[in-house]
Amino acid sequence: MAKEEKMIDAKCSVCNKNMQMPASFLKDIPDGKVKSIPHICNGCLERVGEHLGDDKIKNFFDDVDREMEKMDKYNEMAEKLAEEITNENISSLIDELKDADASEEDKIKESFFRGSWISLFIIANNHEPGFLDKEAKHVKDFHEKTRKRKK
């Protein structure tokens, strides 16, 4: 179900080496401004840390690496759970929506809603009371920031 991330070509702003980066990193940046955004390859990142000799930089990059590993793990787990939830619920959803007098867009929205709802329901049942209230605030804040960035 998961689609592999599209990679795009870029050049390191320090050494001018060719590199690649996920296209999603630049999705909110207008095409004309992409070249003006600095990129840095892993080799230059390592040299910066070595030359500065600053433990803070090393610790920062170690933290970034740990977070990326955690995100990869969560992504893999989320994909497996999403597939499980889909496989167990898709037949009843298709049957319910097959004869519904609804547009394709409404059917897609209902499908997305159903997947989101069941995921949140399962998660909330395994957390403390008030968990969804806190998460709702995080989701609303995230969407508001995203809307502001797009303007």
C-alpha cells in the first residue's frame, strides 16, 4: 500500500556534490525558490562537526538520527496496522457505500473518515482519559500552521 518516496536531484551548497533528497522536503516551496535553498550533503555535515569539535553539534545530529530511526519504525508499524484495519473493514464499507446515493468524493471522504475514526478509537482505548482532547489540540494546531504556511 505504501508508495516509495520520490527523490529529486540537488547539489550540496558547500561542496557542490550531486545528492538526492525526498521531494516532500520541498513540496511547499515555490519552484523558482528551490535553487536558493541551501542543501548540505552528509559528508559536509560530518566535516562541520569534526572541524568545530563541538559536542553539541554531534549530539544534535545523533538526536536527529535517533528521531529518523524512530520515524522509520513508526512508519513501518503504521503501514502494517493500516493494512490490517483496511483488510478487516473494507468489505463492510464497500457494501455499505455501494448502493449509497453519494458522490465519489463523498464516498472517499467517508472511507477516510472511517479509517481515521477506527484508528483514533483504538488508540484512545489504550491511553489515559483526556488523551484525545490533547491530540485534538495538536492536530488543530498542526493544520492551522500548515494553512498559514501555504498562504
